[in-house]
Amino acid sequence: MSEKLISGQTEGEEIDIPCGDCLNTTSHIVLKALVLEQVNGYHPEEEYTLEYQIVRCQGCKKISFRKNHWRYMDRYLVGPDEWEINNYEELYPPRTINRKLLKDTPDCRLPPKIRAIYEETHSALCNNNPILAGVGIRAIVETVCKDLNAQGKNLKEKIDDLVTKDLLTKTDVDFLHGTRLVGNEAAHEVEPLPDIILDTAMKVVEHLLEGKYFVSKMADKYLPKQIP
């Protein structure tokens, strides 16, 4: 078995991949590339190729990292003596279309614990880890309840307490109970939930975070107060 490095093979080429800032699939140019090949003449099923690329979006100009890998055994016949190989792509930072990370601003910032859990949950969604994403969504809600000093013996009571404190509307609380149930199913049943359910639950959570930690703070700072 032997390995060899090849540099520059795909530099200058354009590829279509998701962009985390453009929230769409966009054309990226390969700025730098390095290929690692492992060859085994006796056991070709062990052969694989790894391609590492630094890429730049042609739209927003954001630079990111792409890893593309394939194995000899992952090929399949598409015609007489014609084969294609399944490629496995990983993008860093992880991203999916229409899944943008909430970012802090000079005026508004998420509390550190909430920021950490939110970013890990966002990463789980982008990396197609549905069980971890479901558990993370519940963890975000629990941490927000703690940060807002919600009272109760369990998460259901704490979410309901946010209404009595006039921190959330009844409609908002009903939506949060939905995210709580999503988290329960992910944690207790250890079953991956459909993408549409996780995506909807994450949007509810992000709406909560935006409302309590971004919009409300901006309104308190910049909007005129009502005069009695």
C-alpha cells in the first residue's frame, strides 16, 4: 500500500456547492487544492482518494473549505465498460441552503451558554445529525427558560410560566411546546425525525432567540418610549 500527494489539479476550476451566506447553491472557484491518493495493487477495494480544497464563493466572496472523497469500491456500472464513482462531500463551516446562523451584533448578543448550544444544534442540522439536532433544540429552550428565570417543576411548566411573566405570547408558548415534544421524541425514542419537523422546530427556536435577545434589545435602545 502506498500514498501520494498531488497538488493543484483542480485549482481554478468552478464547482456548485451551497453557500452559507448566500443561502443558495452558488458557483465557487477552487483557490487551492491538494489530493491524497492511497493505492493498493493487491487489494483495490482499499484504495481511496481524498481531495482538499480552499474555495471562494463567486457571489459573496466568502472563503471556505471543501473535502471530497471517494473509494474504488463505491463505483457503479452505468454502461458498457463505463463506471461512475459516488463522491462524498464535506463542507467547512458546515452549511445547508436556507439555514443561516444567527450572528451577534455590537448591540445584541446571545448569552454565552445559549450561543454555544445554538451553534452546536445548528451544526448538527447542517451535518445531517437529526437525533442530536432534536435533543439540541430542546436544550436551547431549556437554557432560554433558565436565562429568563422561568419557574416550574419541568420544562412544560417553565414554558407556561413565560406567559405569566409577559415574556411570551400564548401563541409563542404553544409553538415552544411543539419544540419540547420534538426534543422529547429525539431523546427518549432515539429516533431521527423528518427534516421538515426539525427545520420547523429550529425556526421556532430562532424566532424566540431573535425576539428576546435581538429585536427587543434593539427596540429598547433605539425606539422612542411612550410618554404617559
